[in-house]
Amino acid sequence: MTGEYQHSLDAKGRLFIPARLREELGDVFYLTLSRERCLTAYNEQSWRDLSDKVDRMPYSKQAKMRPLFVYAAKCELDGQGRILIPQPLRDFARLTKNVTVLGCNNHAELWDSEEWSRISSVETTPENIAAVMEELDF
């Protein structure tokens, strides 16, 4: 998944998912917490892979994964290509109105647009891009 898209939450907490990402996420996908102040969306196969990986962990480590599953939402697109983001997920990511949706390889991320702007300005520097390319042996 790739790209950056700007959208707004409506009064009911619904968000339009860009057509390009809908193709890769599918009509049903999973939305959960992220290690950053955003939400992560996984298509059904990626979610199954994540769940299987957690199943293979010792129980002591599985317990640490609990929030990913407790707060996860199975999202189904409505006829207008929108999903309803549950309030606890909106609260976690501080999503109130303007949302930036990012395609990030095998998942999508949903960010408060102001927060994403701050992070993007730090991440999108020539020095950081050079470090990323070096990390990839590019």
C-alpha cells in the first residue's frame, strides 16, 4: 500500500477510505492500535498472519499483545466507502476531524493530520531518506 490521503471524520465518526487502499484492504479489514499515536489497518490476511504469530508466542508475551486485540475493530465498508471508527480508537489516536490516511507497505495508518504533519516534517528530510536507503542497502 502506498500514498497519502486527506479526509475528514464526519459527526458520527465515519471516515472515507480511499479507493486505492480499499482495493488492498478489502471490503472487511481490521483496525487497531499502533505503537505510535495512530491506528493501523490490516487486510484479513495480514490480520490472520499477525494473530497466528501471536498464537505461537509464549503466554507471557501473548499477554502483552492483549491491547491489539481488545481494541481491534472489524471494519466493513458502507456503500459510500466509509468505516465507522469506534470512539476508543479515535481517542487513542486523537482523531477529531482531519485525518491523514497513509499506505505503508502491508498496512495503512490513520493519523490526526496535524500530528502527521509534525512527524512527516521530521521523517522527510534528505538525511533521513539517505539513512533509510542505507538501511535497505540501496
